[in-house]
Amino acid sequence: SYYHEAAEDAEKNMWFGVNKSNLLLKWDYKTKKFQEIDFNNRKECAKTIFGGIVTIKTDAEKNLWIAYEGGGIIKFNPVKNSVEHFSIENR
């Protein structure tokens, strides 16, 4: 797998999406270490996310918006450690 998408947050951390994985990869600016984040382990996610990450964007409220191939969109605030999962079932 190779990284497909990247974004930088307000804390200078880098976030990477890998084309064939649903795991979000964080490069922690302060510790200089990588961390994998699996949203499938979060109760806020309505269903298992199988598709790979197709895009990552940041907004003014320090949220990361992560779009998954066939798995919906996640709004993740790393500062508050909050997660919202939006899928076709949320219409």
C-alpha cells in the first residue's frame, strides 16, 4: 500500500490515508512517531468501515474530514477525540 492522501492539522501533525487500508495514519509532530487510528474500534461508528481512505480535509474548527471508499465520511476532532460517522443510513 502507498499513501494516497495527506493533511496537516493546526498542531502541525500530519495525517495520511493509505489507499488499501481503512486505518488513518498520524505523524505526531511533537513525539516524531507514527500512530495508526482504527475508527472501527469506536462506538460512534455505525458500521464497520472496509473501504480505503480516498480524501482527508481539515476545517477551521480543527476537525479532520475523512472520506472512505464505500464507508461514508468521518468527522474527527483529534483535540477533543470526538468522532461522528456519516453514511448512507444517515440520510
